[in-house]
Amino acid sequence: MSTPAFAAALVPALVWIPLSLGALSFVLGRAASPWLVLPGLLATAGVVPALLPLAAPGGIAAYHLGGWMPPLGIAWRLDGLSAIMLAITAIVSAGVGIFASSMMNRMDRQSEWFWPLLLLLIAGLNALFLTRDLFNAYVTLEIVSLAAVALVTITGTSAPIVAGMRYLLAALAGSLSYLLAVALLYARYGTLDFDLLATVMQDDPIGMLALALATAGLFIKSALFPLHVWLPPAHGSAPAPVSAMLSALVVKAGFYLLLRLWFEVFAALDSLAAARVLIGLCGAGAVVWGSMLALCQQRLKPLLAYSTVAQLGYLLLLFPLAEVVSAWQGTLILVCAHGTAKAAMFLAAGIILRAYGHDRIIAIGGAARGVPLTTFALGLAGVSLIGLPPSGGFAAKWLLLVAAFESGRWWWSFVPLGGGLLAAGYVFIILARAFEAPSADTGDFAQVPRVAELAALALALVSFMLGFAGNAVAIGLDSAIAEMTRS
Amino acid sequence: MSNDALPPLLILLSSLLPGLIIFFLPEKSVRLRTALNLCGALFKVAVVIVVLQGVYAGLEYSASVPFLPGNDLVLRIDSLALLFVTLSAGLWLVMTVYAVSYLEDSPNRSRFFGFYSLCVSATVGIAMAGDLLTLFVFYELLTIATYPLVVHNGTPEARRAGTVYLAFTIGGGVLLLAGTVWVQTLAVSTNFLEVAGVLEGLGQEHETALRLIFALMVGGFGVKAAVVPLHQWLPRAMVAPAPVSALLHAVAVVKAGAFGIIRVVYDVYGVELSHALGLSDALAVLATATILYGSFQALRQDDLKLRLAYSTVSQVSYILLGIALYSPLASIGGLSHLVHQGLMKITLFLCAGNLGQTLGIHKVSEMNGAGARMPWTMAAFSVAALGMIGLPPFAGFISKWYLGSGAVQSGAGWALVVLLISSLLNAAYFLPILSRVWFRKQTGPWPEEKSFGRFETKAGLLFPPVTTAIATVAVGLFAGTPVSPLSWIRDVVAVEYRL
Amino acid sequence: MTTAAWLLPAVLLPAVLGLGLFWPRLRGGIVRVLPFSSWPLLAAAVLAFGSPPTDLPWLMLGVRVGVDPPALMLIAAGTLIWTVAGLYIVRHFQAPWFLGAALATQAGSLGALVTFDPIGFYFFFSLMTVASYGLVVAGRSRRSHDAGRLYLGLALVGEMLILAGFLIGSTAPEARSLTAALLVAGFGAKLGLPAFHIALPVAYRAAPYVGGALLSSVLVNAAIFGVLRFLPPDGGGPGASGAMALIILGLLMAFGGAMLGIVQRDARALLGYSTASQMGIALSAIGIGAGHAGGIAATAPAVALFAAHHGLVKAALFLGLGALPLRQDWRLGFLLVLSLSLAAAPLTGGALAKLWVESAADHLPAHWAGAVHWLLPLTSTATALLMVRFLGLVMRLPATRMEPGGRVADLLGLGLAAVVLPWAAFTLAGGNQQLTVLTPAHLWLGVWPLLLALLIALPSRLGMKAAAPPPPPASPGLPVAELARRPALGSARRHQWATGVTASADLLSMALLHMIVTEGKMRSFPRFGVLFLGLAAACGAALLL
């Protein structure tokens, strides 16, 4: 396909393409947007497969911004973990882009702002997944947060604006906390490069304080329990494609950075065990709390939002189980499976909202007949969310369970097991209604573009088929994990 | 991919692919849908016949699909698997013919047949699963594929039934998942054929773990096998259309549960180990309680399908009892009941469906004199009911004979008593039906009579139950021949007991 | 193979005819051949007689068929009975379900006689049991259905006991006593063993006359044949305890049945108890054989002859009671002759059968032999008394209650056969060479019990007394069926369950409510801030400590 050198040169393209296209679409305005943006989006997505071989063991591609080496310059690097995050970003954003282009009325206000913001968000995410520098990570994280907040409020109606403002304030608190941590580390060690920091890191109070501050900040950014409260209103009221992006990708960004911090920068320290258990407990709490509240929701989108809170909890189980390889595999498959599944479900919710004019769960009877493809997508994604085989969600859960048993800390297995039950509860609350005979009062039924339905279905299918991608993820992760499980 | 890998995949795909295609067919393309269904079913039967000959000649078939890191999906056909595969393939063919006629002119048929085919695919998958993970995967797939069938009618009642079904099956799935993972970490390999009993050879220190795992797995499979008190979804699921009931009771769901327990006892633990740990005794007690409870409940039902449902609860535990008694004869009985109960119960449900479709009869008390109006349907029903009671020469007798012999052989006289009491109870709830049907006068006009030309009902509704009834007679009458299920099962058991 | 080749099609012929009834077009032809459908079996049995039994391993779990002397006797009697009953049935009943039931009963009752293995026997026997339900409920009234339920319920209990006996017998041959007890109890359900006897009067009265005739002849014969064939040798040898128990049981039934019969007011119920009484004699005869050096096989032909004779007489009595279009006095005469034969009056077939049975008792230990030699003739006295009562009841029976469709010639033939056939069979079977039944001593042996009966009957005017004590109350029905009809069991307890469930649901919803409220509270920024700082602090603490 290409020489490694050429491929390595493509790495920054992941950021430059969306960034420049975003700027361009902002300039060109609403008329050209989808037709310009969509190919660009797909092109960005197309770059990822070309890069994947680089992430294979031994093929780590580094890129130094402006040619400056750390500690002076900023390094970007593509390893297995990054590659997986980039791949899932590409897939979800492609799906969301196709969906949005078919669903949005090109002439309304949403459209004018949507595309530039979306591209900015993607650029920020891609940069975040590549960077090896703590401050650079802060910057990208801010880009992502700000773009996300703007996207939430894009419709200009009151509920999203209130939710968006809360999101903004919470995110700012998180950012500042993280920034403080960065400052502390820089003052103590004089460098912010991941690898350099990892080698010089000492087991002292300053470092610990920095880690605690950064973790708490990233907890807010990722809406990790108990700092999740901004998420449900924001994700529940934003337009469907925005919710999809936020739930699938944005919240994972903070989590990704947590991984880098705990398992690379601070990996060498021995005193993290108790804190890891604490984080694991937060994860367990998230699963229970989020699922229970999801069960209480009466509308589809808030339900999905709380489901995100719950699913993020699984990710935190990695912390107490990190020395087992399968925990890593499981967690990353879950990142992908949940990302695609949740994006598909939010898109499906958008379709149902469009078709029925509301998303009250109790009154979506007969959706299986009205929008069959969408219902199918909901079902497939739901199966993955519950973790029923052979979906991606199952593969993830299986690996987490294996990790729990192999590490001897079998009690962590209760979290995925019980969480699956609760997830089944809220997923089938939706599906049961969908299979009902249509009620009499579902009179006005609007047609939905077939492409939008297919986009949701495609994402759901990806999530479902991810169960068979376990080996690929495992291979991709080998190099990264080998480094990270040393601790 | 070698030739040996092809048959298992073909068996799986012969229903999976038509199912997936059917989902996307428009509601109106009845012919194409029916053709797809029938071709799939016929093709599956054909492949099964080829495989039967192959296995008989000593060939081994296995295929594996890459799945999780370190755990492929393994499909393999051993003789136990083939038994279940043959049963489901054969019955699927019959059921397809029936379902096509039954659902003529009803809404959502594409969805129905899509899931119907998925359901069968999951079942053969369970049968052919070569290790625990694969078994679990298909077991859960079955849960998903069945749910839409249970709620197919779309009524609030159906939705509630579906919810109960899910609550039980998903809960069971979680238990099973925990057990499966645990086994995975203890055992060297969970491949059923590589090691006779996956957990055999573990030392004393694992005894508690082994007991807990057994409880988890029996809990998980027991939900589908409708073991008391996990049976409660089954009677409620009777709101589904008759072909679904037949599928639940005879071909797929409860059988999958029972088959899972068979795998646990034989291939995960091995007969010796489960006996030594006293696990099979616990299972026997559970099965006994279920047998009696189901029969007593069946006595109280006036609704025909409910009566049949509780009968299933009771009868499926015959299989478990046979497995649990430490005796080759009992095992033969239990395994043969897997086949025999399937044949008989499917007949009963199809006949019940015929009564509903043709005469509008849903209750036992409405059946007076139905034998004169629908002699063939009721003859098939009678054959199956008598078989259920365990009268010769029908299939049920063969199972009961072996179960009883096994009970005596293992010194479990109480099991024999339970069997016989249960037979009496079976008689007490089946024979009054037969008496009403054949020997009582019709008491009034039928609730909702329809007339279908030449036969007593639609031909597509009539022939399937008659076929299975004939099969019920044949497998009992010719049980001694080398081609009978019984002979096959004898070989299976000889392997499991290392005779 | 030849044996099986002859027997199998012949045995299955009635069943095939029964299936043929499903095609309305064939019904006419089937009705025409129905009475004679048992003849091929008789022919096949005669042809197969003497050749060794054949194994049919492919049939069910392996079946062995053949014909031995007891079987041939019972087949011959059965063929006769079925022919006469069949001629009656096709004139009197047209409903296909009844014809089907009769054909299936026929197939079962005769088929059981040619099997040598438990499975084949059990098949035919249970076919007979289930199908005979149709004969009981032929009246289609509420009463007949109740009777049918009781009859079938008890019959099935018996069936289960038999199955248990067979299972234990084939799997654990060493448990002989248990097997024997189970088999006797199981077959006893047909023979009117105590406790099972409650079904006899109920069923016989509810059934049409022909039904009663068949129940009390071919069905009980199949049962007695089952005991003969499958009772395991009880440790062998004279004086074995099992054999003695069987003798005592049989005699109890013989006298008890007669006593219960005498107090009946319905002639058919009386005949039912008479059957129980006669079968008691047969059982004690089997007991004699079991305690005999030669084992059961030694008395088997004698018991079979006794049973065959009883069947012929009983069938003729039932049909003569209800379906003999003759003048009352002629009819009484016919019934009297049959009654005499049943009571083993000299020169009748009954006497021959009984003498043959009795002769075996010589080989018992002395004190047992003495008791048997006294008690067996006394059973004839009991029978005679019972038949006197029977004839008395018949005299008061108005002739108008006769069922149409009976034919004099058939019945007379049957009666004649009952009296004469045992002699032929005895001669053919070679009999017991020492048994010379025509000596005066033997004649006296047959006469004194009857004289004793006369002595008792005349003063008490047993037969003539109008009022007799009421019959024992029949059981209301099968206990489990009652259970089934009861309304929901313990609704109060269920209610408790329900409250338990609601309570936990309430608890859950309360918890959820609290969670929702808390979630709302957490949204306020001060609280959020506290949480945030708390988490950071906790994290830091965890890291530092």
C-alpha cells in the first residue's frame, strides 16, 4: 500500500484534514457544508486504515511537531492504544456525518455551525489520541470540550442551553484541575513529555497531588461517577448526532488520558494500588447508579445518556485489574463497542424523534413496524450494550470477567455480571415497546431518510461484529499493553 | 478450510442465512419467503443426513471461527451433538410447513420467520458447540432470537410475558456466564472433546469452587430447562402463537437448557466427578421436585396450552433425572427423552394450534366430542398424549423404561416411585382430555369454526402433527433397530460412561 | 421367524382394522369382518403351537413371541368370547369410537397372550386397559364417565405397579419378593384385589352388558396370564413364604368377594364381585404352583384352563343377563347351567378345571395341603351361594330391560363351549394322567360343597329376599382428579406471597425515588464542588497513604 515513511507522514493528516476542512466550511457557510465536509470526513476515516500497520508491534510511528524533540518540542506518536481510539473515532464520526448530512435541513441555523464544530471536535480528538505531551493534551482536551459544549447548545432552545452551560462550567472545573496538575508536574520535573516524565517520576507528595488533581479533573470530563451529573441533561437534550458523538467519543477522551497518566506517566510507582481500587469502586458505583436511573427514565434519550454513565463504569474496572492482559483487551473492546453501539442508539433515537415527534418510551409502540431498520439497529446495539454474545459488548465483558477471575479478585466480576442484567432491563424497556402493536394515537408519522436509518444500522452492526474483532484488538494492543502491564 | 469444517458451518448457515435474508424481505413476498424457509430446512436435513452417515463411518467434523483472544468459536459434531442437531433439523422442517400455514394472512411475517430461523440456528449452534464459550454464545443468542417470537402478538399481555421471559433468561445467562468464566480460569481447556470432563482432575482444594460452579451452571441452564422455581416464564410465554410454543417446548428453548445441563454433567464435570461430589444427587432432587410440581400444576389448568406447558415443565426434568442418576440405563432414558419428548410435545402443541385455528377451541372444557370433527388431529394428539404418559409402543415408553431401569440400577428406588407417580399424574391430566375428545358428546357449537375444503383443517396444519405423531410411534415401535435414536443414544452413553 | 411371521400380522389385524375406521368409506367393510377378526390369531396360534418362541429384537426394546399351552387355551376362549361379543357389538353399536375401542381392546387382550417378554406384554396389556375405558363409558352419561374415571384411575395405578415390577424384575433380578409383590398388586387391579375391588361394581354397572362381559372375561384373563408368566420363582421349593402368602391372599379374595357379592342388589355388580372371588381362586392356584416343586409352570395349564372357563362362563352370564331374547324360564335355565359350571358342579367344565388345580396341592407341605383340600371346595360353596343370589336377582329383573341385539344361537354356543370346551382342552393338553375325574370319589368331591350351599341357602331364602344391605359406598373418584378440580390451592398463602413481592417492589421503587432526588441535588454546583473536592481528596489520600 505504502511505505512506512509515507504512512508516518500521514499521521498529522488526521488532525490537519478535519481542522482545515472545518475552517473552510466555516468560511464557505451553510450552502457548501455537507458536500464539502462529508468527503473530508470520510477521507479522514480513510487515513486510519493506512496507519494501522504502524501501530502493530514494533511499528510505532512518532512525529515531532516542528521537528523539535522532547523535552523542548512536542511528540505525537501512534501506538496500539492510539490506533484503536483513532479507528473508533473515524468509524463513529463517519457514521454520524452521514446521518447528519441526510437528516439536517441545509438551510437552518444548526447546519451552519454544526459542520465546523464537528470537524473541530474530531480534530481535537485525533490530536489528543496522538499526543505524548501533558500540556498538549490539555489543549486538545479543551478544544474537544469547547466544541462539544457548543454542539450541545446548537439548536438554541432553552433546555440544551441550560444543560450546555452546566456542561461548560463543569468541564472548566475539570480543565482547571487538570491544568493545576500539569503545572505541579512541570514545576517539579521540568518536562511534560510522557516518556520523559515516566523515567524521572518519583514517589513523592507533589506527584501524587498532581495525579489526584488530574484524575479528579478527568473524572469530570469523562462524566465518571460520581461526577457525571452534567452528562445526562447535556446528552439527553442535544441533537441526536451530537449526543452520539459525545457519548461515543468525547467522554472516552478523558478516560484515554487517565490511562496514559496512570499506566504510563505514573506507571513506575508502587503506591497506586489503593487508589486503583477506589477508582474501580467508582466504576462499580457508576454501573449501578447509572443503570438504575436509566431504568427510571421515561424518554429515550435521557435513558441512553444514563446508560452511558453506567457503561463508563465498566471502563474503570481496568484500574484494579490492569495487570491482566485480558482486562486491557476487554476495556478497549468495550470502548469501541460502547462507542459504536451508543452512537447507533442515539442516531436511532433521533430517527424515532423525527418519525414520531417525541421520544417518550411508552408511546413508541409499533416502531418495529414503522421504522424497522431503526428498530433493528436499536436491537443490535442494545444486544451489544447488554453484552449478549456474540456482540462486541460480550467480548469485552467476557474478557473483563476472565481478568477478574484470573487475577483472583473475582468479586469484580459482579460488576459486569450485574450490570448486564440492569442493562438488559433498560434496553428491553425500549425494545418491548417497539414490538408492541402500534397504539391508536400514533397518528402523525413522518418519513425518515433511508440513509439515516442505514447509518444507524451500520454503526450498530459494527458494534455487534466487534465481538469477532477481539483478536485484532489484542494484536494491536500487544505493544502498548506490554509496556503498561509491567507495573 | 478443510472439508471436515464445512458440514457444521453449513448446518448453522442453512437457517442463519435464510433468516437474515427474510428480515429484509417485504411483507408481501410470501412465495419467496416460504421458498427460502423450506429450502433452508430441507438443505439442513440433507446435510444432517450426510453427516449422520459420515459420523457413522467414523468421520469427525469440526470447525472453528476466530472469536475472542484465546477463545475461538468451536463447532464440532460428536454423537451427542448430532442427536440434538438431527432432532432440531427434522422438527424445524415440520415446524416450518406448519408455521407457514398457521400464520397465513397475519401481520409481521417477515420478522417472525426471520427470528424463527435465527432461533433454530442458535439451537443447532448449541448442539454443535465444541466448548463452553461457544455453548454460552449460542445459548444467549437463543434468548435474543426467541424474545421477539414470544411477544409476536404485540398485545400488552404478550409484552408482559416477554418481560418475564427476559428477566428469567437473562438472569440465567448471567449465572451461566459467571460459571463459564470460572471454569475457563480453572480448566486447562474447555473443549468438550479434547478432555472428557473439563474439570476432572482438579484437586480437593477446588471442591467448593466446583460445587459453586455447578450451581451457577445448573441455575443458568435450568432457567431454560424450566426447573422449578425457574420455570415461571414458561406458562406465561404461552401467549405466543402455537408454532412458537412448539418451538419453545419441543425444539429449541427448553431443550437447549436440558442439553446444556447434559453437557455440564457429562463433559464439564464427567459422570464420575459429578457423582463423587454429590452434585448429581442435588440435580436429581431438583428434577424430582420439578417433575412432581409440573404435573400437579398441569392438573389444575383448563387452558389447553397451559396444561401442555406445565406438562413440559414436568417432562423436561425427566431428562435431567436421567442424567442425574448415576446409571448408564438412566442416562439412556434421559437422553432418549430429549428426542422423544420433542416429538411428542411438538405434536401436542401443533394439535392444540389446529384446534384453535379451526374450531376456536382453547380450553380443555370446550373439547367435548372434538374427535368426531377432527379425527386425524385428535388421533395425533392422542398418540402423543399416550406417549407422554409412557404407554408402549410410543416413544415415551422407551424413555420411561430406561429411566425406571436406571433408577433401579442406581439403587434410587425413590426415583422409580417418582416416575410412576408422575406417570399417573400425566395420565390424570391427559386422559380426561382424550376421554372428552373421543367419548363425550359435543356440548354445543364450536366457538369459532372455520371450514377448509377437503380436510378437517388446512393441509399445511394437518400434515405436520400427523407426521410427528407417526414418528412418535415409529421411534417407539422400532426402537430396537440400529437406525433408531435409541441405538444412537446407547452409543453416546457408552462413550460417556467409558463402557 | 415362522412363528412370528404367523403371529404378528394376526395380532395386529384388529388394531389395523381399528385404524381403518378413520376412513369413513372403509367402515362398512370393517363392521362386517369385525366379529371374526380374532380368528386369524387362533389359527396362527394353532400353527405356531409347539415351536419355540421367536425373538424380535428390532421391535421396541426386543419382543419375544410364541404360544404355549396356557396361552393357546386362553386364546381359544378369547376368540370365542370376542366372536360372540363382536357379533353383538356390530348389531348394537355403530359409533366408530366404540368400535375402535372394542377392536383395540381385542388386540390388546389377545396379543398379550402370545408374548413372552415384559415389554411386549406390557404393550398389549396397557393397550387393552386404556381402550377398555371406551367399553365402560359407552353409555356416555355422567354416571358412566364417573365410573370410567374410577375404573381407569385404578387400572392405571395397577399398570404402574406392573411396570415397577417389570423394571425391578429385569434390572435387579435378585429382588424377587419385591417384584412378585408388585406384579401381584398390579395385576390385582384387574383381578379385584382388595382396595382395587371398589372399581368392579361401579364399572360393571355403568358399562353395557357386552362391556361387562368383556371386562370380566378377556381382560381378567390377560391379567391372570400375566401373573402366570411373569411371577418370579419365589426362591423355589415347597413351603416358600411367598407362595403361601399368595394362597392366603387368593382364598381371602375368593371368600371375601363372594360375601361382598351376596349383599349386592344389582346383578351386574354381583357378577363383578364374583369375578374377584373366582380370580382369588386362580391366584391361590398360582400360589399352589409356586409352592410346588415344579414351580408355577406345573400348574399353569390348570390355572389357564380355570381362567378360560371362567371367562367363557362370565361372558355368557353377562350377555345372558342382559341380551338373551328368550322366555324368562328358558333364560333362567341357561343361566342356571352356567352358574353350576361356575360353582364346579360335577361333570361341568368348571369342575374339571378346579379338580386339576386342586390336584396340584398334593405336592404342598402336608399341613398346607390339608388346608387347601378343605378350603378350595368351600370356595365352590361360596360361589354356589353367590349364584343362587344371582339367579334370585335375575328372576326379579323385568324382561323389558333386555338390550336388543342379542342372538340366541350365539349365546347358547358360548354357554355350551363354556361347559364342554375344558374337557377338550384337558384332553388335548394331555392333562394330569393321575387325575381321573370321573371316579365316584371325585364326583363326591364336586357335590358336597353344593349340597352345603343348598343347606345354607334354602332356610335363609337368600335369593328371594327383596331387601339386602346397601352396597359399600363407591369411591367418589380418583383422588388426583379431585385435586385438579379444586379451586386454586390456598389462596391465602398466595396472597402472602403477593404481598411479599409487592413489598420488595415498593422498597425498590423507594430506593429509585431517592436516587432520583439525590441526582437532582447533586446537580447544584455547591454540592458538585464538594463532591469533586471530596473525590480529589480521596484520590490523593489513597495515593499518599
